[in-house]
Amino acid sequence: MIQRVAHIIPQLSQGGAERLTLNINSELNQRPGIESRIFYFQPVADYKATELNQCFYVPAQVRLRLLGPPEYQIHKLESAIASFNPDILHAHLFESELVRGLFRPSTWANISTMHDNMRQLKRPLGFIKKSDWIQRATRTTLLTSFRKTNNHFLAISEDTQAYLKTVLPSAMHSRIALLKNAIPLTRFSHPLRAEWIPGSPLRLINVGSFVPKKNQKLAVLVLQELLNLGLDARLTLAGDGPLKAEVQEQVRTLGLSEKVIFLGNITDIELQYKEADLYLHTAWEEPFGLVLIEAMASGLSVVALDAGGNRELISDGRTGRLLPLNSTPMHVGTAIRDWMGSQKQQQEARQQAMAFAAGFGIESYVDQLLLHYNRIQPA
């Protein structure tokens, strides 16, 4: 008997949630007796055609209103999923929750991977501002959807699991499980990585969407501080987003254009990790940094801010440095200089980083995921 799994996600852009969903789908389709498909409803797919096997674009949209029911166009997507006749409908990201909640009752089991601490689930503090009422309506819509579908939840980190227990009704707590993110380890493994030699250019890399919480402006200021400290540092920024132009202007203003490379969205990020010496993670909010696991699997030690889930991944002083969230550019730059100063320390850190990342392979992740699927399916 074939077990069918349908994933629903807004789009397939170059983000952690999207990459994880593609990896899950690929691994599931290699398992005997499993057929998996991804349905996305916004026309963005930033991956090679070979990575988009069993991925289907079907347009849909939902617009919440402050007064009255939501406006929506979901019937084509609902019909496409229903025609696949899945046993499991696996939702990813906020917009998918809204769309899925408007589907008609069905026999499939429902589960969501909570890729972040979904702010739309927070209870608003007041009743005065329009934003409070919008937040209240959004939260009510989500909770109604979760009750209607008897939804189950997979938290990507202990940080997110704890958050869910503060924002979801207690009756839903028994349906929250922990399943940390994973990557295809062989893609990122570079066991013969060359050691960084003091005095040579120090190549930093940062990967993420250019949105406020990723905080790339701090990475640029850290680069400036490293140069002031006498290190010949370079910074590679991979990703795209609404704040990219602001960061590019910051780089020009500081006279750092020859020291910073903007790669945009790329599909071979593993090659960029191979060429780097250190992963610099400046996000001030990070429930689970998938890029941190990718970097460590590549043999990079990491310097990051203590932004929630990072403390579950980085062992300060062993696989990298975990710095206070309010660290200044001078603090971060000095920490990097001191951390990179010992070749023996770097060699040990690389080995420990790769050993730690080895516990986050996509194969074992999917083994656990299938156990969750079997647990929530109706008898």
C-alpha cells in the first residue's frame, strides 16, 4: 500500500524552510511505499529543475479582513491536492496555514512544521490599535484551522517548542513534538578543507534573506572592525531580499566595496562554504539556523549571536563562539580575531563542528518523520 504525502508551502525561494521541504520531499520519494509531492501557490521557484521533481505550482491566495470573512481563491489548489488523495497533508509556513484552514473537511491527517516562532500566534496585548485587532483576527483564524483539522505540530528546536506551548491552547500541547532540522550531509562535507593561516585573507560568509532579523548590517560593521584590527578580511553575503539595497549602500558609504561580495540567491552554496574560513551569523532572531548546520558540516566554525535556537547548535569555545545578543561590532570583531588566532584551536573546532553536524542527516530525520506520520494517521 502506497502512503501519499502532500506538502503545502507558499513558494520555493532560497530559504531554510524551503530547502528543508525540498530535501524532505526528495528523501521521502526514495523510500519504498512512499509517494510525496510539494504543492506551492506563489510563482517562485529558485532551484534547478532537477531539484523540483514532484513539485507543482497551483495558484491560490487568501486575504484576511478586519471585518467579515477572509477573501480567498483556493479551489484549484484544494482540487489538485484532493486529486492526489494524500494520507498526510504537511503544511509549511504561515500562509500555508491560512490556505489549508479554508479547505473542506477531509480524511487526511494534518501536520505542520513550525519553521520559526510564528509571531502571528502571539496574543495581542491591547484592543486600541488597528494592528491589535488584525493580530487578534489572524490568531483566531489560525487556531480555528488547527482545531478544525486536529492539527499536529513539529517544532524545529527546543526554543520553538517552548514558544508554541506559550501561544497554543493547553489542549493542543500533547500534539507538539520536537524534530530538529536536517541537511543532506554528503552535499556539504569538505573533509580536506585547507586551514586558514594567520596573515592570509580571512574569508567570512553569511547566508540569509535580507530582512531585518538577519541583521547583515552588523556583519558589514564587523568586517570594518576586523580591518581596523589589522586583519585582511573579506565578506561574502549570499541571499536576496528587501534590505539588500540598503546593505549595498552601507558598503559603498564605508568604502568596503572591494571587500564585500554580494552573491544573491545561488543554488551551489556548498561551494561557497568550501571557500570560506568562518561563518558569521548576525541574526538577532533564529529559532533554528539551518545554515549553521550546513556551515559546520562543511568544516567551518561559527561565530553567532545568542539568538534563541543557536544555543542548541553552537558549543561556545568548542565549535565556535556564541556571543551576547547585544554584542557590538568591536566585541564581535575582537572575538573573531582571538578565535582565529590559534591554528590548533581551529583544527579542533572543525573536527568537532563536523562531528556535531553529522547528527543532523536528512536520512535519519525522515526516519523520525515517518514515525510521526504513522502516529497521527487515523487507524
